[in-house]
Amino acid sequence: MGRQIAGNYRNPPGDAPGRYREDTGNMKGNGLFTENHDMSYYDKWHSPLYMPKWLTYTCGLFKIGMPDFPEDDMGGRIDAFFKANGVNVQVVGTERGPVVSTYILELTKDTEHVSRIENLRRDLGLRLGVGSSKVYIGETMWNGKVSLAVEIPNMERIAVPSGEVVLYGGGGEHDNGLKVCFGVDTAGKQFTVDLAKAPHMLVAGQSGSGKSVFLNSLICGIVTNYWPGDARVLIVDPKGTEFNSFAGHPSIGGLDREGRLSGNIPYGTDDAVYVVERMVEAMKFRMAFFRHVGVNGLDACNALIRHAEKKIEFEYDGKRYAVANLFPRVVVVIDEFYDLMVSFGESFEEPLSVIAAKARSAGIHLVLATQRPSADVVKGALKANLSTRVALKVASRTDSQVIIDRGGAENLCGRGDMLYVGPDGDVPLRLHGCMLTDEEIKACAASGKKLLDEGWVKGCERVLYA
């Protein structure tokens, strides 16, 4: 689960977080630093001793432990309903989840058209007392094949503990990709997405749908499982209220006017245009460096830098650079991007579309979030390149179609209930986000600030693309 601590350091050291033990094994003499060199910027971020995962376990930042799901007689009631209506089906399987339960239906040889079963959805919801709009009848995967299923909201909803989502992510040491848990499925199993393969994402949901909590859990999942040298999160928050707690974390922030990573999250709408323009420059710099060293992507580039015997000299835009540090993946989270698109039009849409179309290989990924999905804004090439979609509860079927190209999100239960569609996914997957409190977010930010104050992430202030 999460980043695996390698070698003889699978168990965390017994001393306090941020303390350096001398037996760093193969981290010395790696060609970039001498035997007597102090623990450097590169070494600290990639030493198996200093993974933020064990810091979160030690400090107990997030609640863990999924509660048991109570049993009920809903399967029998579904059987009785269809039998009473003359439909020959039988419930042959059940998946209990925290918010909804899925009942797998087996069709007999004399079962009439499936459309008749679907037409009974409203009557079924009313008979079961859960409301007609909350019942879903359709296809799902069961035992490796497509089956007909009924999804029914649980009478008693169970909150998913934050640690059951935030702490499920990451990868092995020097592992490629950027793996983050989005939530649990209808069976209560964690669902992890590799943002490197996503590679850009649209998130939409009305007020009260759980959109802000989902974004916060996504950010916490990245900074908990990856060092700043592996992954960064740039946040654009036009409202200036959603992500204040993260200010000062070494992995999170915005860009100052010099292009350097800043602990202050950009609040104004003017900052949004500046950030996306700078990210286009960062993408161009990385791609030029890839061409210079003869690689075609971020992972191959970082592997080359990791094994280099000296700094790699590189000239770009009339300036000379000596590259020795790995390029982190960068996740740009833009909240309320609808308002920014309306305010700035092409001056904001054009660089955003460039990033969405070209920045995947450079390790730059977009997460665009809005409360008001509109076909006038989410359209064309930009929408086509936002290949991963997360639809939380929305007001209408039209809104759902804008996000995931079909209806369904208007019938969700709210508070983190969502439909996920991946780059190669045809059937939406229903997921449930976690319950993440303000105290847990502040504790996550405080742990990062502590590492920064103790000097273990020195170098965060460097120019992002240099």
C-alpha cells in the first residue's frame, strides 16, 4: 500500500522524523555526489529513509479502518418485487458498499426483454422506499463478464475514513507514474488512478456534491505519497477560500512573478492566466531538454539524470543550465475554471488547450474543476483532451452529459458519490470519496511545513523548469 520503503529500511527509523542516519547504503557514491558530501537535495528526496508515507503513519494524521457494512434483506425484497410483476429474474450476487449496494441479476431463458426490467425502475424504488431517482438498473462487470445489476442506496450511509483513500497511492522507489486513490467502489475496495496515464481530468459537481472534499483528498494523496522532488501541486483558487490550509507546504502552492514555486496559493483571477502561461513555458523547456538528451518523455529523462555522472549542460532561450535534479511531475489544480474561461476567454483557453494537448509527455497534468459544467465552455479540443472525467452530483441530465457524455450524475446521492470515466472506459464506474476534515488537512499541511522548517526539503524554491 503506497510507497514501499526499499532495502533494509522497510521499517521506519526509530529516531524522530527529519533525523539523518549515516547508513544510507547506495545513496552515497552514486556518481552525482562524493562520499563526504552532505545529504543533498537529490539524496534527501530519494533516500528510502525519507518517505512521507511513514511520517503520516507515525503522526496518525488520517483515520483508517473501514467499518463493517450492515446486512439487510434487500436482495430478497428485489426478488419478490420482480416475481410479483411477472419478471423471471433472480438476485445471484451482492456487493455491499458504504453508500450503495449492487445486486446482480440472473436472467432466465424465458425472461422478456431487458427493457421491461428497466421500465420497472421507478416502481422498484418506490416499493423499496429509497426513491425512484436513486435506483440504477444497467450493466456492470461481475465475475469477468457484463451482467445486469441493480444499484440501491443503503438505508444507513457509512462515511469512508480519510486514510482509506489518502494513504492508498504512490508506488515503489523511483516508480514511474503518479498513482492516487480517488475513492472506494461499490464493494468498498480502493480505486487508484495513475494521473500520468489520465493524463488530464475534468471534475464537476454542484454545491454540496463533495467536489471540494474530493480535490482536497486528491491533493493530500499526492503530497502524502510523493516527495516534492517527485510531484508538485500548483493550485489556482479564484475564490481564495478552498485551499488556504495548504499554504506553506513544500509540495503545494503557486508561482511567484519570478517563476519560482511559492508557498502562497494564487488567489486572484489574474494569477490563473499567469500560471497557465508559465506552465506552457515549463512544458517547452522540458521538451527542449528531452530533445537535447535524446529521450521522449519524463520517465526516460529522469532515469538518465538519475544515473548521470555529472550535471548535464543545456542551453535554452539564450541561457545555460546545469541540470542535476529530477523533473517532478506537476499537477495543476484549477478550481472554478468556468468563471475563468468566461472572464478571460481565449487568453486563458489557448494556453490551457496547449497544456492539455501537449504536456502529457512533459509530466504536467491538469485538473479542472467547476460547479457549472457548460457546453459553451467545456467543448472542442479542450474537452477531447480531458480524457478522465469525474462527475459528482449535478442538477440535471444535461450537466451530466457535458461531463461524462451521458446521464446518471443527476441521480447520485451527493457528498462524494461520483461517476468516474477513464481514458479507455466506456461504462462509468461508481465511486465514493472519503470524509476528510479540516483538521486532517491542516495536519497534513503542518507535517510538510515541519519538514521544510527542519531543512529536509531544501531546494523547493528553485525555478520550476530549471
